[in-house]
Amino acid sequence: MDALKVNNKVQMNEDGYSEPVIVQFIVVKIGEEQYGINIKYIENIVRMQHITRVPQVPAYLKGVINLRGEVIPVMSLRLKMGLPEDVETKASRIIIIKMEQHGNIGLMVDEVKEVVNLEEDQIEKVSYGSRENSESFILGIGKYEGGLISLLDLNVTVLDRENV
Amino acid sequence: MDVSQYLEIFIDETQEHLQNLNTQILELEQDTENMDTINEIFRAAHSLKGMAGTMGYKRMQNLTHDMENVFSEVRNGNIKVKANLIDVLFQCLDALEEYLDSIKETADEGTNDNEPLIKQLNEILTSKGEGGAPEEKQPAAPAEEKSAAPAAASSGDGEKWQEIPIGDSEASVIAQAQSQGMNVFGVTVYVQDTCILKAARAFLVFKAVEELGQILLSNPSAQDIEDEKFENDFSIVVITEKSLDDVIKACENVSEIQKAVGGAVNLDNAVAADSVKEEAEEVKETEKAEVPVEVSAAPAESAPAAKQEKKPAAAKPVVNRTVRVDIEKLDSLMNLVSELIIAKNSLVSITSNADLGHEDTAFNEQIEYLESVTTNLHESVMKVRMVPIESVLQKFPRMIRDLQKKLGKQMELYMTGEETELDRTVVDEIGDPLMHLLRNSADHGLESAEVRKERGKPAVGEIHLDAYQDGNNVIIEVSDDGNGIDVEAVKKKAIERNVITPEQAENMSDKEIVDLLFLPSFSTAKQVTDVSGRGVGLDVVKSKIEALSGEVSVKTKYGEGSTWTIRLPLTLAIIQALMVVVGDEKYAIALGSIETLEDITPQDIKLVENKEVINLRGSVIPLIRLDDVLQVPNKRENNGDLVVVIVKKGDKLAGLIVDELIGQQEIVIKSMGKFISKCKFISGATILGDGEVALILDANALI
């Protein structure tokens, strides 16, 4: 746990927050579960639109979209997590994530719910031991108004294992 | 003085001067008595020294100073140009390049004094020069040259304004001004040796003088002065009400101006001088016509006279007004043009979809107009980004010369098409692959002189580098008249290295075997030399060129030589493409890779080795069903005629079966980012008029 604390501190310092540390997350729904995405990675949230399929790529890469003149790949979080295929509804959104090294990527989610502010003590880190074994995409659990939010680890979620 | 802001200019210009020196010294090696070349070298060395001095790069300054001394002596005819002098000079250039590299990285010239080189230069000076101390000799040289000017024979020291050629129209203006009681002065302004922004100083002088009166003439021309095409002085003729002292004071008030001298223009004298000038010019003309004879037998007296005249005359035609622009600005301009084309495309698609009545023809006309404007705009921006391939080729003669010494083979490099233009990004990248190919030709291609003699070839091997434009492509060919590729040796090596099995080798054509050379880690050199043969040549060439969306191929005949052909697209950003439909998806195929479009019936399809082919006008072409290859989800049932797009890759053809043709369109190539780079059939994406994304098929990868 000590190692985690250090790690935590460093990350918070990087964010430039002073005490008390508050991180904003956007809460999205994928299947029945609520996930939180750190707001600092989010470039944009757009409605579902026509996705151009790209051949010969993993199934979770749904294709590419045109976002104001830029071609951006779109990934299905459901397929990546091994859930059933997305069903497009009025609430479906694509969240455009900015990854420093790899450019932008869109994540398909079922619904965008709200923005929450989580303080450090509301976030429970997932220990590394459990992460190694399972295909876990989360770096922690946020407790907010009685509900639980799985906080996505975007590096693991977005990048392929061999790319990490 | 803080000079850091000039660092970029300094680096750019030093690079140009060094390149210039390289070229000129090579020329000098061929023609050791060409005064033009010697002067040009002297000038470049002098500018280098000045610039290095101002920037505070003492070591660089010392080295160029000594080079300049040697040249000053060469120019005065005290030292003859010999092979060892050329060698030392080349070493000096290498040393200067090292300084420059170090400056580029750290803004510091490093600590290498290059003592041995300086010593060598001084030895050359003392052994063959007339023993004069270089410091005295150096400033004396330009002065000598000045006084040798024929037209200025009557003029006092340095009053160059008297040499200004005054034409008839100017003469009448002067006469008129003088009759109105105005003063007409000729002034020669000397800029300090150390001044880096001479053009800017000259501009300030012009401005100051123009406040007092009107500048009628200048020598060199205003354009040349603006382009810094002058040494350390320039002359003007000014019409003013003020006195000569006022004018001179105005000039000398500008900083970094050493002095200004002048006097009243006397039309009679000036015209007389002018006619002398004209005579001299005529002499020069005739001399020029007889250059080959002249150079070898130049009498000592007429040579400097011709030289003095020639310099400005030779410099003029190459002058173009140019602006240095940051490549990033051009990129962003290109992006904007791309956006505009996308917007235009979407307007076009709206109008073609909308049911517009005939009263809207005006609207359609405007759309068409917009279309032509955007196309022209795109072409213009493209042209701005285009640079002649010359900048890359320039360094090769020098490289071949060095290789010649290193390998002990005689060879000659012939280059054509240096003016061929390519996109800046391509030009930047093409240098290394070309260098590999040239080294390859020099090292493996050309035989030793003895072998060449046995084969009945001239002792000096020939390497040709030809660049030319072919439609939307630029072709660069590197060929040699050397050994050619030994197909059997390649085959043996390939089997040895388990690249292919002996059985496979039996069935392979010579061409296929030669293509094995492009595989990674495949070198047939019997010995590894430091020129080439480390096995990292051709595969790097291939991957680099393919990264530029180009292709490379080789034709060879054992014993007679080989030709490497590089084909590159003119541009990487916007291309003409054919839009096709496969299933319910749209794809773009670059027009450059399309050979023809064919309609075929299912009966035309034959099976060879269980693969579908068609026999098209005598050639058997393999077919590729795009809906299978691209795993299109909603395949169309089609039992009727098929549309086939015949694409080519080098000599190879393939037929792509598509469901529908949409038409030709200008498309903007967009990268798909790093997440989707694994699909090898797709080279990029583009945005269509309706905002949808269409993928661009890479015909090369499909074949």
C-alpha cells in the first residue's frame, strides 16, 4: 500500500492540485455498470455518427469518424471488455480521448450521466496484485452519493497490451 | 552584441556557402584556371569568415581566414591549383561542416582547432606563394582588384561611383536636373567588413538619402542590393538640393557604415567613362564567346579586366526574389487548403443531390468557379512546397570523388534533371536512399579498372543519376555500367541464408531473385567494406521509399550494369483518386496507380493454380475480389458483368473487382492515427463531401 500512496502523491502533484485533492470524473454507463473517466483526458463528447469500418483490425476497433476534419478511430468499450455488442440508442455517445503519444481516440459508451468531483479519500485504489491476474481496466473505485464508480485506467483500456 | 537571434540565418547561410564551396571546388578540380570559379570560392570563403567572425566563432573564422589567404594567392596567380591543394580544401570543408554541425546542436563551435589543416594551408602558402605575410596580403588583394578595373583607371582610390553606367535616359534626367540648379552627386558607400545585414544597412542608407533627394541610379541595382548581391560597397547617383557633405553625412550616420565618398557627377566624364565601360563590355562579350580558348591562354592583363566585369553580369540572371518561410507555416497553409477542398467537395455533393431547378444555373456556375479556384489554389500551394531536388543531389559529386579515392576505382558521376521538383518533405527524405544506391553502384556495381579493360569497357566507370517527372510521379534513376547483379550469386546466397529453398529457387524468375536483394539483411558483397556491404542497404532504401508512398525497382544485366528506378508521388497530401463502392462501403484508389478500367463477364475469369485471373489483351492478370480481401459485411450478389480496376505496381498488374464506380475526385489524405495502423491494405483516409470518412486503398499492398 505504501508504494501506492507514493504513486498517488506523485500523480496528484502532476495534476497541479493543492490540498484537498479533487479530481473530476465524467460518469458514463456501459452495460449496467458506471465508469468514471478522468476529465483531463477528455477532448470532446459527440453524438453517435456514421462510423467507417476499417478492415483487418481487432473487432473492438469499430472504425473511424470525421470530427471536424480530423479522422479519429473509434473503439467499442463493450467489445474491449468482452460485453455484448453496442446497441445504438439516442443516449449513445462517443467520448473523444486525447492520448499524448498516440493521438485522439473515440470511446463508445451507452450513456453519459454527469460530472462528479471526487476527493482523494473517496477513491479506493485497486491493488496491483489483483490487476495482474484479471483483465482489469480500472485503477480504482470511486464512492459517490452511495453509488460506486469504476474509474477507468485509460492507458490499459485504450492501448493494446503489447503497446503498454 | 547578442547574436543568438541571427543563429538560424547564420546556419542556413553557412550551409549554402559550404555547399557552394563544395560544388565550386569540384569544378576547380576539373578546370584549375577558371577565374570565375576561383573568384566565387574566394567570395564564399570571405563571407564565411565574416559571418563566423560576427557570430564569435573564432576557430571557424581562423580556418576560413587561412583558406581565404590561399585563395587570394591562387587568384593572384601565385599558387597553382594542384591535386593536394584540392584535397586539403576538401578536408577544410569537412572541418567547417563539423563546426557547423556542432553549432547546430549546441550553438557552440566545439573545441577542435584543426591545427594540422591550418598548418597545411600555411605550408601551401609559404612554399608556393611569394612569401608575403598573409595578413598583409589579404587586405591588399581586393584593393588590387579594384584598381585593376579598367573603366576606373582614371578615378581616384575607391571612388567607384564613377563607374556607374549611366544610360541615355538617366543622362537626360541628370542634364535636366543640373539645368534646374540641382546637384547631382555620385556616392560610394562602404559597409564595414563585419556587417552581417548588409542589405538592411544599404536600405537604411537609401532611406536616409531619399530624405534629402532622389536616388537616380545605383550600382549594383537596387534589386541586387536588396538581395545582398554586393561585396562591401555600393554606389548611388543622387539628385538633391543639399550639399555633398549633407549626403555623405546622411550615409555615414547609418551604423556599420565604414565611410562614404562622393563627388559631383560630371556628365561628360561619366558618359566618357561609360563608353569605355561599353567597350570593356564588348571585350568581355567576345572573350566570353571564346571562353574555351581564352581560359587556357589568358594573358595576365586581360584576365582581371574580364573578371571584374563578369562578376555582376554573371550574378544577375540567377537572381530571384525569394522569401524564406518556415515549413510549418506552409504546412498549416496546406491544411487550410485541404479544409477548403473538403468544404468545396461537400458543396458539390449538396448541389448534385439537391433537386435544383434550371433557374439555379448561376449557382452551379459559381460552384464550378469555386471548384476551379480551389484546384488552382491547391496547385499553387503545392508548387510553393516544391523544391528542386538539386539541394540533395549537390552533395553527390563530392561523395563520388571521395569514394573514388577510397575504393581506388575510377568513376565519373553524370547527373541530369537537378531542377526536377518534389515536395519538400520528400526531398528531405530522399537523400539517404539515393546515397545508398550510389554507394552501392560505386562499390559493388563498378568493376576495377583491370576487369573493365578485360571486358572491353572504358577504364573510367560511369554512374548516372537522372531525375525527371513522369505524369504525377517523379522518377529518379541511378544506373552504372558496371558488373550488374550476379543472379546466381544472389540465388546461392539466398539459399545459404535460408531465405528460399533450392526448390523455390528453381522456379523463380531472375527478376524475382533480384528482388530478394530488398529483403532485410541481405548483402552479396564478398567483403564488408566501410562503404557498403553491411547488409543494411537495400531494405532500408526500400522501406524509406515506401514510407514516402514510392516504389523502387531494379533492372540489371550481368556484366553490363544495373539501373535502379525510384518512383515517387509528386505530393503526399492531396491526390486525384477514383472512388469505388465495395458492398456498401466507399473506397478511394489513387489515380496514379490505376492502369485501366475494364468490364468483364464472369466467363472471362479463368483459374490458374486455383487463383482467378483474366487474360487481358494478351497479358494474364490476377484478380482480387475486394469484398473478400476487405471482409466487407454486406456483400452484393452479382452474377452479371464485373467492374475491374486494373492497378499497377512497377511492372506487375492486378485487377481489383469492385461493385460500382463513383468517379474521379480530388481527395485530401488524412492519417488515421496510431491506433489503426495495422491494416496494411489501407494507406489512409479521406473525408468525403458529405462528411463521411472513406478509406484509401493501397494498391501496392494488395498486389
